[in-house]
Amino acid sequence: MSRLMVFCVLGLCFSSVQAWKYSGNVAAELQWFPKSALFDGQMDENLTFSFQPKTSHEWNNRNDLFSMELFFRLDDKDENRQHADIRELKWLHVSGDNEWRLGIDTVFWGVTESQHLVDVINQTDRVEGFDGEDKLGQPMLHYTRILDDGVFHAFLLAGFREPEFRSLDGRLRFPLPVDADRSIYQSSDEEKHLDVALRYKHFFGDSEIGLSLFKGTNRDPLLIAHQSQSILIPYYEQMSQFGLDLQTISGNWIWKLEAIYRDVDSGSFSAATGGFEYTFYGIVDSAVDMGTLVEYSVDDRSENTAVLDNDLFAGLRFAFNDVQSSEVLAGFIFDIENDSNSLRVESSRRLGDEWKVTAELQLFNQIDEADPLFAFSQDDFLLIELARYF
């Protein structure tokens, strides 16, 4: 990673400093857990501060771009959440229908709301949000070819990002602490294994289909209990994953599907998530749009391995279309096998031109002891974040 950083910084020495753009935010976040902890020593609330600066610079008639995005967090309770990461530090070069990206970047694949099965390029930042949306930056060489009816991507991923896990004091943690310092890899190259990925996205009318292939280190480790110590040790297998994502728009309807087949030594499996979103525009003669979401997930792994193995998701998305860009998303997940269920509500609203308040509510209900979420069954939380943008 350090070589990529040096390369990008040296490249800037030959460019003008007049066209730099700066942005980002600083934020304070308060998280409160109303229920008594399932494990001894876990906190009831915590206060954190984050800083996310961004900068970019264009030259060569906008055919070259340098961009950087950093992330820092301080946590008053969970020491493992005190961390820093380079989300983005890349050089982009455009030549006709070809694009080259070199450096550290964050890439997103997927179309469904309840989970993103095909999204495998970046490692999940496991000490950040509960929903898995936060990602660690990934060193890569990324080639893109723009075609008449689609886009082709090829990735060479240099180095594996090993995540941190929540500490003993933290909530939303596993029953035993995870010792990331003892991680084991199937490949003899360990974290230096060179991963590859290909993706083609084809457009036809109001529909798009994506086909992807990933071969490299599995981002989801097996957690192995140590024989003599009360700890879990991550084991990172090599995997091959074939992915499909499909989205089609028809009037107020958006139909979505993600499906994967993953081949690993511990047991290959298939999984899929599919459903729809229907939007009511201007409900009750107002400016508010309401989207209704329904998705079903299936996974042929055992019930105590996959979180969404036979689950139904239903949600509502409200866009108020006001000056403050107010939004609310509420989603309910119900496990058809064991009746475990959870509710998540996310909302945000701008306060003037520079401030934004975000709130999250997560509730767990009747979580079965065999469910992978049982360790979080007492971890209902309310989170409020106040951020200033610049």
C-alpha cells in the first residue's frame, strides 16, 4: 500500500496546485443500548468522533484525476474502533473508451436493499456500521472499457485488507473475542495473495444485467475457536465466486435480483436475493414519495451459518423532496424458519447548508439461539450523528 501512496503523491508534484478541490465532514456520534448486555463488561453507550476529508485534482483536459478520501474515528469505549483508513487514494486516466485506475479505491456491486451478495471487491469495515455498508479501501489496478451497450471491468487486487473486530467492551460482537493478530490463510502468500475479478454489465432498454467472477481471498473468514484459549481465530480461505445481478424498471416498478455461487474448501454454496420496489409519487397530494420494498433471500448453507437463509424483507422508503433533503428508510426482516426478526430505521435531514443529522434505530426480537444474530439479541440501539460538511 505504501508504494501506491508514494506513486500517487509523486505524480502530484508535476501538477498545478490551483485546481484542487476539498470537501469532507467532521461528526460526533452517540450510540445508546437500552437493554442489559448479553456478555459481561459490555458498554451501555459510547461517544465517537470521526473525520473524513476528501480532495481531488484534475489535469490534462480532465483526462487525469487524482482523488483521496481518508477516514479517522475516535471511540471512548471500544479501543478497536479507534482506527484510520484510506478509503480512496487513486489516479484515474481516461483515454477514449478506456479508463485506468491505480491506487486504493472503493468499488460497489449490487442492486438489492437487504443484502449485497455480489459485492466482493472491498473488505467490510467490521468495526463501523452494523449493516456492512462501510468498506475498507482496497489497493488495485482497475481497467474499464466502455462499450456500446455495456461496461467491462477487470481488477487486479494487490494485497488483502485484514479487518479489525469489536473488542470485549464493544456491543454487536461475537461471544468470544476475535484475535485478528493470529489470522490464518489458506494461501501460502497469506495477505499478499494477488486476487483477480472480472465484471460485465449489459444495458438493454430499461434493464441491466451484471455478470461477475472473483477469484482470491474470501472476505468472510471462518472463525475457529482456539483449543486452549477462549478466543476466535479468523481463517481466510481461497474462493471462486460467480455472480449475477439484474435490475429492470417498468413504470413505478423496479425489479431486482442478486445471485451467487461460491466455491470454497469448507463447503460450496449458492445464495440469492430478489424482489421489487414500487414507488408512490406525491402521496396524498404532497411532495413526498413513498417506495415500498419487498425482497426474499435464500441460502443453501446451514441455518446457523447464513444470516439470511430463508428470510423475508419488507420496507418503506420516504423521500420528502424538501430543501433539507429529508429521507427515511425502514426495513423489517423476518426469518421464516425460526421466527427471528429485526427492525431497522434510518433517517437523515440537512440543517442549513453545512450540517446534517442522521439517526439509526436497530431492534432485535425473538432471536433464536441457533441464529447467527443471537450474540446481538440484546444489542438494540439508537444512534444519532451530527456532522458538519465543508
